[in-house]
Amino acid sequence: MIPIPDRMKHLRTVRDIAVPYGVVIGNDGTPHFSINDERVRIQSIRRDLCAICGTKLFRGRWLVGGPLAAFHPDGAFVDPPMHHECSHYALCVCPYLAAPQYVREVGLTKVAAKRDTFPDKIIMVDTTMMPGRPFGDLFVALMTTSRLTVFQNFNVKPKPPYQTVEYWRRGQQIDAAEGAQIVADALRNYSRG
């Protein structure tokens, strides 16, 4: 049981898990944790709001994604920046980030949802995102104070160097050397195509 950070106490909860500000809420009121509401995602970036709690960000912004999003020259993050405690909470409780058995294809889930369940929502399907889970089940959380490049599709890319880099697997932070090795393997594997 991971306690909900104070910054997130205003959010609705489902089974004692805070529902992030940007997730799609179905017409029946059910939150769909693996699907971002595209209007809210863009609003978060434009208004400098945390993707998880929906409040104003500080100078240091945290981004969470796979190894290629963080370290490949063409990589970028789909999810908008977050506060430190909000990103850590998500890394510990979000089924996609923390549960390796959560193997549902997020992109296909979004496509199906767009057609069937949420006719009044805008759901972005990022065709640049690799299918499945990130290489080695590794997620990278990084903190930057640099300006973010926002692309036409509203993916964001921070300018290195990063202030802090953390490596997470299955809801737990792992050793930096182990994380860096998985990143190196992911980049090598990707370049072999």
C-alpha cells in the first residue's frame, strides 16, 4: 500500500489508488488508467501543469518513459512533466509502469477505446511509440530544469544534461549501474533494428 502524496489528496480514488488528472474517464465514470485524455495532456503542457495532480509545476520537472524516450537522440516523452512525488507515486502504483504482468498493448487499447467506448473524447495514438513494454521492463524517471522542446504532436523532449536520473523496474527503483546497463542494451538492440 503506497500512501497518496499530499499534493494528490484532491484527486478521486479507485481501490485506494489516486486517479491521475489526465486519464480518460469513461461515460460511465470509470477511469481508464492506460489512456490519456488528449485535451488534458495538451492543456497540461501549455499551462505547465503536472500530468498527475493537475497543479502548477516547479522549475524542476520530472519525466517518465522508457529508455529510448530518455536517451535515444530521437526519443521524446508522451506523458507531460510531473512533480517529483507525483512521478514516484505513478512509478509505484500505475499498472503499466509497475506491474510486469500488465502486458496489454496500450496503443491498441487506445484505438479500440477511441472507436467504441469514448466517442466524445480525443484519444491520441502515438505511432512513434514502440509496441509492448519498454526494453527490460525499465522505466526512466529524470528531472530537468532545462527548457523542454514541445513537438507538433505535443510529445516533449528535455535538453540534456539531466539533473537527476533514476531507473525503475516493476515499481521499485533499481541501482543506477544496473539501469544504465539496461539502457545501453536497449540502445544497442534498437540500433540493430
